[in-house]
Amino acid sequence: MNYQPVDAAVVPRFAGVSTFMRLPLVADAAGLDIALFGIPWDGGTTNRAGARHGPREVRSQSSLMRRVHHVSGIEPFSLARIADVGDLSVNPIDLQDGMARIEAGVGAIVEAGAIPLGIGGDHLTTLPVLRAVARRRPVGLIHFDAHSDTNDTYFGNNPYTHGTPFRRAVEEGLVDPKRTIQIGIRGSIYDPGEHDWARAQGIRVLYMEEFVSRGPVEVMAEARRIVGEGATYVSFDIDSIDPSMAPGTGTPEIGGFSTREAQQMVRLLEGVDIVGADVVEVSPPFDVAGLTALAGATMAFELVCVIARAVAARRGPAGAAAMA
């Protein structure tokens, strides 16, 4: 039997142990289809720290998620076995050890046969997650963000910050740059050629202005064409959403997606072979009334729905019957 969330009509949302979407907290990912986990680590932050507190607050706000998606009718917790496997072990004072711990934790989830869906944490956390997810082959990438995160070094010759993870991921052969699209890029940049390296590798950098002119449906159709049928990772930086709707983040940029546009884009991921995903850069110390954490929880729920439907479809007739 699949795990079900605690029913808020039976037990009030402010009661009980806080877990992602009020699902059971389990010891490991064995037997799960989708493993939700926290990455309470912001060792790569270059300015406003605080994303280490993101998983705890996203858990709290995710109590507002219910069992059924109101548009698609998807009941993810009936389609797939989903649970909260807790937080990964981290080291807040040693960057390299912190990344090694994250890689090992996600590696155990992948080896158990579950699809990892992590809640960060700053965006550097995605690099060790990709080291685990893409251990056997490079993956495509659909990346929602205000920033390309393909810079080289910061503060001298430091190659590991939340502004560098996807450059390192390409260099390490974890991500196929020709199957990569970055959506929502905007804001002032360090120099005119800041995105030249990404483009030279084959990454599709789609600025916010182009998104506004084309709209979610057309942009996501292009994203699906770029990643094709191969294994794909989805990374959602909460700062892709406009800070008027998601102020609690490390590097806010004016002019981003509305929460409604973000929801629509994630729903349009249906058909993509998602082998892992994350929602990152929720920083509660800068939040207002939990708005950013609620946005993060909602994006995670949207991802859960898309992934759960794909899991059920792969099961064949039995899974299709469950989707009906």
C-alpha cells in the first residue's frame, strides 16, 4: 500500500511532526518510487546566507498541500510510493566534506531505485546531487533560474559556489550541455561575456524577456525538444520567481516569473524522463509570512505530480488503471 499524507481534515496542519507534505518519515529509500529529502546546507553562498534553513520551513509550509492536483486530477500518493527520508548529513564548516556527504546520501537513494527530489539548500547542492544521479551517464537539464550559475571562480580561485555548479557539472561530464536549457535568466551581470562559456558548450540560455514574449507553452515545448527522450534532471531555483512573490532567497532579481507561470511550466514537464529534481535557494531568514517557502513547497508538489504520473505510466496497464 502506498503512503498517504496525514489528512488535514482529521489532524490540523499545525499538529504532529513536520514532514514534506505530511508524509511518513522513513529511515531510507528502500521500496520508494520518489524520495523527498532535505539538504540543509548553504556552504556555497556568496552573499545572503540562510538557505540551510530552507528544508525545515518548506516542510512546514508543505502541510498546505493536499492529496489531489486540482487541474490534472493526479493523485500522486496513490500513483507512486512516496515518503520523506529526512535530511542528508551535512557539514556546515567544510565545503568539500559537505559535498561528499550530499553525494553519498543521494547515491544511496539512487541505488535503492527511488527518484530523488531534494529541497535545498543553496544551488551548489545540485552539483553533488548530480554526481550521484549522473554517475553512470550524463543527463539532460531543465534549469529554472534567474542566474546561469556557469561562472568559473569567485574570490580568487574558488571553483565551488552557488554561482558555479553547472559549469562544474558540464566539465565533470555529469550534464550534457547540448541537452540543457536555462529558463528565466535575467538581471545585471559581471561582464558582457558572462554567458559566453555556457553558449559555447551548447547550453540554451533563455532570458526572461524572451520568455515573456513567447509564453510558457511555447518555451516548454522547446525545453522538451532539447532534452528529448533521455534521462533529465530538473532544477528549480526559487529566485526564478519574482521577489514580490518569493522574497526569501539568497540573490533576488526583479522581473521574474509569477508563481502561476512557474506552476504552469512545471506541469508542462509531463513526458520528460525525470530522473531527479530539486527546489533550491529558499532562505527563510529573508522570507515574509512563509511566502517563499510556500512557493517552494508548491513547486515540489507540482514536480511530485508529474514524476508520479510517469512512474505509474512505466508500470503499464496497472499504472494506467490507477491514473484513470
